Amino acid sequence: MKDMTAHLEKLRVQMAECEMIRDLATDPVKREMFDNLAAHFKMLAEELEKAMVKVASNESGAQPSGAFADTFLGRRTFEPFPKLDEE
């Protein structure tokens, strides 16, 4: 969870830097580009916050249910190659 918190902080710093550059830019193309970057970093930070809430709720003892009970990050947890019985 500490790594997720550190990454969230990094995203927020990058978003703030892009907003600052956007506000200081005189070229409209550069202003739009940094506005888009800031919006992208904001979206990534929001998604990471949602993931952190989900991880925190799972760590608190809540058991996963439904179709995703046997998955990790939306992926099946079975081995890709089944073990063959030795004859």
C-alpha cells in the first residue's frame, strides 16, 4: 500500500507541474498539450485512488464474491499449462 501511496503522490505532483506549465505557456498548442497531460494524470490518480480503496476493503477482511472471486486484477489465477499426469 505504501508503493501505491507514493505513486499517487507522484501523479499528483506531475499533474500540478503540468497545470503550472499550462498556465505559463504562451503557445496555444503547448497550452493544450499540457492541459491534456494534466487531465490524463488526474484520471490516473482517480483510478489509483479507487484501486487503493478496493485493496483496503479487501485487506479489512471482506471476501471477494461473484465472477471475480478466482481472479487477480481481472485475470484468471489458474496455471497457463495444465500439469500432465505421468504414466
